Amino acid sequence: MGKCPKCGEELDSLNQICEASVFYRWYLNKEGKMMSEMVETDPQESTEWLCPHCNEVIATNEEQVEQLLQSKDKGIPDLETIKEVYPPYQDD
């Protein structure tokens, strides 16, 4: 189980943002009351997965999702973390 690179919480799942077209059928029931039911959905491709704890985007493809969930460490480091761990080389 990995950890969120933004908030540090342990991850056992991620939330995926997925836009979709949803089609409903509207009708009057036997009592004359307006009713609706979902008939079909047409999901679009998603490119963002969020931490369920802080709701920050922490992955942009399925490979990153798998890496985060299987990771034993802090997951995929963000750019600021990389800069802290590996400061730019300076020739004296």
C-alpha cells in the first residue's frame, strides 16, 4: 500500500474523475407522476485520479495508479520533492 505524495496518507484506492454523457428516459407513471430512469451512459476517457483523503490529482495514467497502490514508500514524488532530494548541480 502506497502513500499520497501530497498529504502522506496511506492509499488503498484512488478516485477517478470521469466525464460521461448520461441518457435518461422520462415518462409519467400510472398515477401521473413524472418519473425518470437512466437508460445509458457513455463515459469519456479520464486522465485524472485523486487521493481519496486530500482530493489532489496524484496520477494521470493507469501505470501511475498501479505504481502508487503497490508502492511501499511515498509513491510518485512531486517536482518540489525531487528538487529537495536532488538539488541542481553547481560547478564551483
